[in-house]
Amino acid sequence: MEREILDTKRKALNINLNPNIYGTFAEIGAGQEVARNFFTAGAASGTVAKTMSAYDMTFSDAIYGAEETGRYVSQSRLKKMLNHEFELLTERLSGEKYDSRTFFAFADTVTTLNYNKSNDPHGWIGIKFQTEPGGEPNEIFFHVRLLDTDAALQQNVLGTIGVNLVYAAFYYHNEPKNMIESLAENLTVGSVEIDLISVSGPVFKNINNILLNLYLIVKDFSDAAIFDSLGNPCLAKDLLYKKDIMILRTKYAQKSLPNFSMFNKAVDQFQRTEHVKKENLSVLIEVLLSNVLTADEINHEDIDLRAVAQRAEEMCKTGNLVIVSNFARHNKLAKYLGRCKPKSVGISTNINNLKFVFNSSNFGENYSSQLMSYVSDMFSQNVKLFAYPYLDKKSNQVITTANMPVTPDAKPLFDFLILNGYISDIKDYNETDVKTV
């Protein structure tokens, strides 16, 4: 049976009319847009114990404590808000009147588009909630990028997505896919990107946070998800800002483990040629949902997300950061990383991938325009490609940039990239490291 999608007002009203749900709204940075939806829906006294907006930083620090980083739109600030407000609820609201209530604390800390339209609008949104009176709390929080070009529209998006979260917490916490899908209900396509989600607590004990973030990608809420070595979902900019990044691209369905021996050579070469300090180096392993060699549209129904999650967990155990993405081409990955404003980026790739790109017969019309777009997107982001060779089975020959077949219409541009060091062969490798494609 298909799930009924309720509008925002109906969701808020259903919550308000539920006598067991009671809580606090704490919102910083874009007005009290979420609480406003519950007030305008009617019967809000049944749900709202308190609303507040500690907009001034001094007030905010006095209530929630100072942020060491000085960043108020952050996961740290959101967690402090949720913990503080939930503790106040359970401390102050006790007695027979509240014995049947399941408490919640909703919080968001957001920056919308400024007057000069020069900032990056984004925010952290979360809820700490009980599913039974007096029970242990559960938690859902996520990060959003607000994509509308008008601050008022962004505020409306925030109000809607906040109501969606409260509703999902109480009505969809046992259905992870429905919970994820419902977060973007009643929103215009392209108005928001949800690029990280994390859940915890008794009702989520069997939920894998890696798998949950992969579902964001499959639903086109985000292009990629990044995890630390413990498998925790992280915000890319928090990990990669001003870093020197080196990435190994792998496909989730490949049967063998990545060629770490060759990759380590690439990392060493990247450090030497780009003068990278060890303490500033971030090494990532990418697990691709799509085939890096083609531009074909993939059918997400054909992807075994549990297998992808397992592959990502295996890569996390190597001690590296892991990114799972939908970037079929290197230039898409480069543009994504460019949002993190890294110092430099190195991408380790197989020569076979380059052979595909620099062969016009693999593309339709306007190949020159496509190739120029590829090169512009890639190398304007301070990216260098480190290509590892492969063994051609037919000729029994090791293929490098020196003997890689390139069609005449792509040859001048390819030679320019080689001559200027944008593409380099990985050097000093052992013959045993060279694999067949």
C-alpha cells in the first residue's frame, strides 16, 4: 500500500493533536520557522512546552557554552542545544500531569543567504526524542545545504523540513527508508541538499548509519557521503578544508581489493611533487556506486546498498577516510571537492580510465566541448591525476601515458596536460604491482 504524503500543516496538526507528544523548539539563525508551523496549524498547546531563539552569540554561549572553533552553525552546537533542552524538559516537567508524555527537543542552527548573497547557506537540524514515557532518548540529526536564491524561500524550506523531521521521528522511526524519504516531502526539487544524517538510540540499534547515508545518495538528496575511519558520517568540509587530499577511486562491485601498493606510490609521489606536509595530508578511498568508465545512467534499483555499505566499512578499517559517491567522472569528483576549498587534490586513477576519456569514439557529437568541459572542471580545481599502468592482455604490454592510445582530436590537449604536470605516471613501481584490467 502506497504511503500517504501529508502536507506540512496536516503533519504539524497531527503532532499537536497527539496527547503523548510534548517538547521544546530551540532555533538559531533563521527565525523560529519550525515552531511557527506548529503554532499556525492550531492546538499547539498540546505539543509546545517552550520555544526560544538565542540569536545573540553572548546569550547562546551563556545557555549552551562557548564553541572552541567559534563556529555556531556546527554539529557541536546542535548537539549542545539538543542535550541542554532535553535535560531541561526531563528535569522540570515531572509529576502525574506528564507521566504519559513522550518528550522531545528539536533544535536547528542555520545560516541563510545574507544580504550580499556572498555566503554558503547551510544548517544543522536535529531532534532528541522518546518513543515511550520515561524511556531512553533517541536522536536524529542531519546537515542541509539551502539552495534557493532567496532568504525567505530558504526560511520556508527550513520550516517545512523541521516539521518533516518531527513527524518522521515519531511516525517513521521504525521504517528507515520512509524516514529518509519523508524529510524532503512538500519541498521543491532543488531547494535543499541533505548531505549527512546520523541516528542513535534504542529504536535505531539495528540501523547502520553508513547504509542510511547511502540511501541519501540513491534518493538524489546528495551526491556523496564521507566517513571517518570509525565509519561515522562526517561533513566533507569539516574534514577537508584547506587540506591536501589524495584519493584512490574504486568500484564497490570489484572483486579484488584496491591496489594499495600502487596507491602508496601515488601518495608518496603526491607528497613530493606538491610539497605536502604529512600533518596536512588527508587520504581517502572512494567507493563508486557507478562505473567510472561510462557516462551511462545507472539504475539504483540494481545496486545492492548493503554490499556497498560493507565495502565502505572494509575500507574504513584500513584507517583511511572513505567517500561513497555517484561521480562517474573525475571532473564531477573534483567539483565536489572544490566546495571544501582544499589546498591541493591528487587523484589516483587507472590509465584505462584516461584511455576512455581521450578517445572520441566513446562519445557522441560535440566531443571537443565535452572534453574541454571535463578538463576545465577538473584542473581549475588544483587537481593532479596520478595514473597507474595496467597490463594489456592482448599485447602483453604495460600501458602508460607514453604509449596510451589517444585519438588525434584529443592528442594536443592530452600532450599539454602531460607536459605541464597535470597528469603524471606513477613511478618507481614493481612489475608485480601492475594488474590487468
